Amino acid sequence: MATARQFPTIKSIRSFVIGGVGSGGDYHNVKGGHWLIDSPISTPCSQWEKYRASRTSWGINVLGSFFVEIEATDGTVGFATGFGGPPACWLVHQHFERFLIGADPRNTNHLFEQMYRASMFYGRKGLPVAVISVIDLALWDLLGKIRNEPVYKMIGGATKERLNFYCTGPAPPAAKEMGFWGAKVPLPYCPEEGHVGLQKNIEFLRKHREAVGPDFPLMVDCYMSLNVSYTIEIVEKTKDLNINWWEECLSPDDTDGFEQIKRAHPTVKFTTGEHEYSRYGFRKLIEGRNLDIIQPDVMWLGGMTELLRVAAMAAAYDIPVVPHASGPYSYHFVMSQPNTPFQEYLANSPDGKSVLPVFGDLFLDEPIPTKGFLTTADLDKPGFGLTLNPVARAKLIPSAYLLIPPPAASLTPADANSDVTGAEETKPAPAPGVTEEKKEKPEGVVDGLVAKVQELTSS
């Protein structure tokens, strides 16, 4: 009687901070002058004038990118990137690693549940779930490499041969010329800028409509910065511009607000979701039927494992799922699902007028929609089909150099005290590119981490 072959288990997990800017999963960790951070964009912090000029002023890039490798017992390595920086590395090793070592990487549902439920007391949303997301994506990449097939083949296979893109950026005419089917622009001014700001927003959108003509789809990204009354007013005053959809007008927590704006404009499309987390968060957004599209970010909401659950839930309500950015991680998902009609491309060039890899120079072979589309042939490589760039490898700072002193062990039971006086302190060699100097010993884990990060970022 035939038996299933022995499948590799997880041997080790490694994490890295990605030095410098322009590489990895933190979209906003880019050089100054880039449209993503240094153009007028309405944000939740725009109500304060000093935080309007640049999104870095209020800390949109404060965490930075990080990178995870998961190695199996047969030597196969899966990897993924996301945002989170040093705090993400801390969570990987001090908390989530315990669920992974020795586990069967095929048990993605089980591993997600363990990590999610173990972090509920401080997580549920935000950074902890984003870290779980990157671990989950690395697991899927590992599985694809072990099985020698692309991720989209493992999550349902192809539902379409061609994947069409719209472009998010500051230049809709350039998006149209590059072959994208539509363009999305960020709204520049917030409600706190009053009537003058409202008129500027209207003229901004009118200018873009005139530039691309009456029939090219034009969308507006409001980045959680509006309120109900302002949304109702600006949508009313721009109906003649034929805006295809209004995105993230409100906080994702304001489900009642989405109901009110949909009631005010029942024929207008509203979307949101990139800043929501887990199937529990999306349940509230989906069940009200007030959104026309949901837009989860696979690097944030819980990874591929949780995104598949959210997509199934949305399908029961006939709500399309169009992921936020996330490069190839999203492409494999969209290719495999029936209720994913197209995909976003987030313009990564400084002026938004050319097509560059979403993750910068991190990978040698990231597929990019240079003509506004990709096909299954572009994704037919094991895992997510990405090869780490040797140049970028040199920018990966192992988390061991950041977690100094090393993470403390779990609390010792009261009856297990021992004399540790005189124990020798061990520490890793200096990080790549960092000269070791004599310094006062940091007083604790956080002080050591801060000192090392300051050393790395000032070198």
C-alpha cells in the first residue's frame, strides 16, 4: 500500500532589517522627493498643518522594511518581505518562532491560528498581524519551492489567463499611456482646510479628468482622512467628473459612516480595506453591503492564509476583492480567485510616470506590468517566483545584531532562582558595515536595540 512521502519540516527561521531606503515591503520607506511621501496627500494627520507637507513628518516610514527566511529540513528556503523593522524581528523570534520550529509547513491554517490567538492579548490588528502576514507568505513561498509549483497553482489554480492592472500615482495621463486600464490619485486636501481646501480638491480632480478624457476610469484615494459630511459633499460636487470609485474615505472602524455615505449616494462606488486586519475585521465591512469593493493588503491582514478566508466571505456577498499593492503576493492571489477582477499597481518611481518593481531592488526578477497587464506565464515559477538580489542581500542586517542584549528568556518560576553572577556576556560580531566601538553597556533590551539602530542609521 502506497504511503505519502515524508515532507520536510521547518528547521529554522531568520529575520533581517533591510538597511537604507527603497527596498522591501515598506512602500513608504523611499528617498525624499518621492510622490508617495512628499506630495500633497490628505491623511489622518493632515488636520495639523505641520504634518501636511510630507507624510514622513508624522512617521509613515518609521518602521521600515524587514525580511523573513524560513528554512526546511531539506535545505529549501522560503522568504518574504513586509513592513515592521526591528520590532517585527523581535516578535518573530521572541514570540512566533516557538510555533514554527519543527512544524509541518503545510499546516498553514493551524500555524496562523496559533500565532494569531497567541497574540490576541496585544494584537488582533496592526503590527503583530502584519508580522504574522510576512511569516505566512514565507511559508507559502517555501511550500511552492518544495512542491516546485507557483503559489497560485496551490490555492485554486488559474481563473484567468491575463491579469489587468490600474495604476495608483500622481499622473493619470502617464498611467493611460503605459497601458493601465484606469488611474487612482490621492486626494490632496483634508476637511480641516475648509472651503478653500474643498474647492482645491474639486479643481484637482477636474484637472485630472480633463487630462485623461471623459471615458478613462479615474478613482480617488482619501486615505482614511475624511468624515461623513465632507464625503457626502465632495462626492455630490464632483458627480459630473464620473469618478469610478471613492476609496478609504473614512476610518475602517466607522462601519456606520460607510452606511451613511452609501445611503446618501447609493449609485456611487465606495471601497476600503487596506488598513483592516483579519477575517473578523473584514466581516464588519462585508456584512453591511455598503462597500462595492474590498481592498485587503496581503502583507498586513494576515497573509495569504487569511486573505483566502476573507475572499471566500466576500464572494458570498458578491463583493469583488481587489488587493492593495503587495506586488507578486497579490498577483498570485488575484490570478487564482474568481471574484478578483483586476489588481492595483502602486507606482514606485519617484514621479509616478514609469513602471518599476514594487519592492525596489530587493529581487532580481519581480514581475511588473510594463504594459498594464501580466499573464500566468509571468508567474509560473516555484513559490512566488522571486530571486533575492545579491546587491540587496548585502543590505540585509541580521536581527541578531539588533536584538542586543539577546531577547530574555521567559520569566523564571519563583522557586527556580539561581545565581547568575559572573556569567560571561556573549554578543555577536558587529553588523555588516558597522565599526565596533567601546561604549557603555546598554541598561536593557530596549536601550540596546535603540543604540544599535541609531548606530546603523547614522553610519
